[in-house]
Amino acid sequence: MNHPIHAEHTMQACIEACSHCHQVCLQTVMNHCLNMGGKHVEADHFRLMMSCAEICQTSANFQLSSSHFHLRVCEICAEICEACAVNCETIGGMDECVTACKACAESCRQMAA
């Protein structure tokens, strides 16, 4: 059974991971990807990057507001972050994004468990 302080620390860490991933994905897609062009701006990749940024912000907001749905949002956030990490790794040149997405996915998976 989780101790309340441990649960609070875990949630704070998850909020921070989500906020960081939101920032990194949004900055990367709107600057790096647009500047690089080519495969970096293909529709599926661009949509996934934007979806990842959005769900990360939403996940942080749900946790900050103590929504009863935050565990379910964390679960889908982890799934999208994992997909984004794989996609960015495949395209290449987006190591910061891959790292942020993997960290957020892991943190959200722990919250959802």
C-alpha cells in the first residue's frame, strides 16, 4: 500500500515529467521539425508530436486538479508517449524528445498502475 507522502511525491514527479515532455515535444515539432522539413513534417509524425504534447499537458492538468480520471489519462498518456518516442527515434535527430517521451511514459505508467 502506498504511503500518502510517497503517492504525493510520485504524482509530483509525474506532473513534472508530463510538463517537461509537453514543452520538449511542442518546441521540437514547432521549431526543429518545421525547420528540417521532409520526414519531420510528414502528417503522421507531426500529428503524433502534437498529440503527445497535448496529452502530456492534459495529464499534468488532470493530476494538478485532482481529477478522478487522472489515472485513465495517465494510461493513455503513457501509450502516446511510447508511440512518439519510437517514431522520433525512427526519424532520428530528436534525442531530447525521445528521452522526454520515455521518461513521461514510465512515470505515467507508474501512476496508472
